[in-house]
Amino acid sequence: MRKALSISALLYGLRRGPKPSSRVNAIRCYCDRAVSSSRKLAGPLTQYRSLVDQGKLQHDPNQEAVASQLENLLGRLEKYERDMEEYHTSLANWEKKRENERRRILMEEAEGKQKDDSGNNQGNKVFGRWMSKKRPENVEPGVGKWVSYLNRERKLDSVVGRRPTAPAAPKGLYIYGNVGSGKTMLMDMFYSATEGIVKHRKRYHFHEAMLKINEQMHQTWKNQVADKSLQSSIANWIMSLPFDSKVKEWVAAEENYKQQVQMKNILPAVADKLLLDRQADQKGGSILCFDEIQTVDVFAIVALSGIVSRLLSTGTVFVATSNRAPTDLNQDGMQKEIFQKFVAKLNEHCENVLIGSEVDYRRVIAQNQRSKDQEHYFWPSDSIALEKFERKWDEVTNQVGEPITSSTISVMFGRKLEVPESCNGVSRFSFEYLCGRPVGAADYIAVAENYHTVFISGIPVMSMRIRDKARRFITLVDELYNHHCRLFCSAASSIDDLFQGTDEGVLFDLESFQFETETEGAKLRRDVLAGGNVSSGGAPTGLVSMLSGQEELFAFHRAVSRLIEMQTPVYLEGVHSLHPYFQRQRQNSGYITAENLQPQLTF
């Protein structure tokens, strides 16, 4: 029984695919070989100590301390989940009772108006004016709709009572520290252990979250501008009332005003729809795990502030990782007031925890597990290395047993990406094709979701002379790593020498802005970027130095560290269980293990 290796590959290599439900299936499948399906996965501290005892991790007191804090948080979640289930039940009953009482009060007022109404019935033409968004006739002289609305709300408070109070959420954790110090590993241990404890769970990486937030903002904005279904539902029940047209018009205007008052701000609306999966069942608590939180531009500050604040205010437990403490995130001083409120909210709801280790444990594990038999990074660009790279491509594609073809995959915002060579979950690109063209995080997420194995040829040594290509490559590595892809590279230098410093200028993070011109709703994001203007070509102007030199160096170090880890057996062991391609196979074929997947690839 491969208990030790399986758990190690699961926990150290644990990275999130794009869909939490698929990730859950992967965890279940992988753990079936180690523990009984009736038992819950051990908490982060137990997992961590087990890996140290097995010799899979080197003991680090900083990591163990964070694992202990996450274990304590996990212990508080079961009671919190029960409390939130009771709260949501009470809230649903309260909302139903309040709405019934509100309509009863509204009907009493309408009956009074019906008795006092001496005007002629003007038929459906009057009501039609409201439906066509023309301002209705003022049938309540001297009393504004705001006063009417408040009076009605006060009556409801006295009859139904105040809104139930949500139970206090346990404090989350904001974990920060150096590259390779174990932040993501520990957070993923915690996330995996919450399965079966908390119903509503999400795990996002920064790039994916920003893209989805931007997309959802556009959709929410469009829905709020033209919500025909809302008007239709109001019209149906009002038209059936036993009142004349003038009173029906008054009721319609009151309902329309109530909807306007209660219409959500766009960012809280995005938070409710994007990060909380409560469509089927409102009950229970919620957890958001956010990897590599950053504030690289104005949009990130504004969007994260609004969405995270909304989630924290409504009881979501927040666990995040970053290379910086909260107060150090915004070193360029963008949107100071909004940022300060954001930090205050984080400090109120999260404990800030520093992993003080200076050791990059990805390198340690790579040195301990280096294998000459499983070469994935070929350098330099000479005939010998290129021949090995081509042989590996032939070997892998022969294994999968499908013809090599060109294909097209879907990208966010309704776009498409052409894939020059692919077969059965394996794809091949040149560096110039992926990083030398105006593509970005959305494209890389699509590649990572569709292909468990990616070959990239012609990777050059990167300096500030090709800063845009370097930034794109870093984003590409991030997404391949986060989706747990297997990566084969043909490069001009060793991994450690791939990036050659920042003395020629400051990297500009075009990837943070790249997707704003990809949708017809680009104008919406430009409105959010209040700290600067965006030219018609999509290039930011008036925004000074999005990334400091330190941020660039961190991005370089992170990419190098991840490329090193992606060559290790413990990382490769997890590809079969954690990559979305194989997760979809398990979903489509029933509950099967990695050993039963066909074709069986040698990783």
C-alpha cells in the first residue's frame, strides 16, 4: 500500500484546479488509497507532522506554528457551521414573514387609495407608462416615496422584529512570507481538511480571481441596467390586483422604488454570486482561501476591497497567503483611503501570521528528490538538448495514442485560442506563440485547464529588454503550477539563470490590464480605474510604476522556485489526481482511481 507516498504527493503537491467540486473529487480519489472513506482528512497540523515523520518535509518551527493556528481554526469551524445553518434558517423564515407582512401593509394602503380615488379608470395605458420607464403620476402629494418607504419599514420592524443577527465568525489567517516558505502548502492542507465541515468553500489564485471578478462585474452591471424579468414579475402580480389602474400604478411605483433602494452595489453583488456558492442551499458557513493576494493596480485594490469586505462582513472565514504583510501591499500608494479601509477590515477579521523562514523548501525537496530518469527541463539550446526535447515529445504523444492535431479552446470573455499541436490532454507551443503575442492570464488559464501536459520550446534568457514577454512567462508558469500541469521546457539556460535582473527598468504588469479590452464591457473597468486613464489602445496612462523593483524580483524568484518544484517526483505524483483533465475523466467515468485511468502515463 502506497500510503506515505500518496499522502505526500497529495499534501505537498496540493494545488487547486479551477473548480472546487473537481478538486474535492481529486482529494477523495487520492485519499482512498490511504484512509477509509468514512474518515475525515486529518487537520493541517496532523498532516504536517505526518509528512515530517515520513521524511517528506523538513521540520520547520515556523511552518509548524502556522499549521497549529490553522488546526485551531479548523476546530472552531464545526460549531460555526451549525450556528450558521441555524442562522440561515431563521433568516429565511424572517424574510418570508417580513415580505408577506409588507405586502399586507401595502395592500391596506392601496385599499385606502382605492376608496379615495375619484379619477376615471385610464386602463392599462397608465400602467404601461411605468413599464416603459416613464415617471408615473404623483398620486401622493406632499409625501415623498422615501418617507413612505421608511414608514413601512418601521411598521415591519414593530410587527416582524429586527433581522436575525449572524453568529460571530472565527478569525481567519493572513499568512505572509518569502518564496518557498510553505504558505500555499499549509493553506491547501487547511482547505482540504474543511471538506465535509463547511459547506460553502472556495479557493482562488490571484490571476483567476481577478479575471472572474472582472467578468462577473460586467455581467452584474448589465443585469442591473436592464432587468426585464424583475419588471415582468412586478407587472404580473400587480395587474391581477382588484384595484383601478391609478392605484395599480401607485403600487407599481412603490415596488419599483423599493427595488431601487435595495439594489446592491455592484461589488457586493459580485461577491455574493462569485465567491459564495449558495444557489442551491443558503444554509451554512463559508470559507474563502485566496492564494497570493496582491494589489498590483487600482482595479485590484478597489475590487478586492469591496468584495473581501462584503464577505468578511457577512461571516465568511478568510484564509489568504501573500509575500507581504497587509500594510505593505500597496507600496505605490494607490487609492489610499480605500486601501486603508481594506487593511482595517482584514486586521479586524484575520490574524496576521509571518512565516519567518528564509529557506526555499521547494529547492530543498528538489535537491533531495532529484531524478535523472525524469528530465523535464532541457538546456541549453544546443543540438543535444533539442534532440532530447523532441524525443520526449514523441515519447509522451506515443503514450497517449492519439493523432497530433491543431485545435481551438475557449477562453474567458467569449474568445478562442488556437493550439498549434495537441492530442488527448497534451499540447505544444513555442515561447513566442504564448509570450510574444498580446495574450495573458485568461489564455493561460484556458491552456492549464485543458492540458495536463504542456511542452514549451525556445524559452530565451529573459532580461528587462523583453520585460513584457518575461511578465507573460511568469504568469504562464503561475497558472500551469496552480492547475498542477506537467511541464516540459526547452530553454537557453538553466532555471536559475533564466531571469537576469531588473537593472534596465521596471517591469510593467500588462497582464493585469490585458483583459480589459477583450469584452464590450471594457468601459466598466475603466470607470473603476479612477486613479488613472486608459487610452483607446488599452495601454494605461497616468498610473505610475505598477510594480516596484522588489515586486519584480519576488515574481522572478517565485517563477524559478515553481519551475524547480515542477520537476520533482512529489509534484509529478499529484498531476493524475489534481489536474482538471483527470478530474473530468473521473467525473465522466464514475469514481475511479488514478491507476485505472487510460492511457496510463509515466510521469
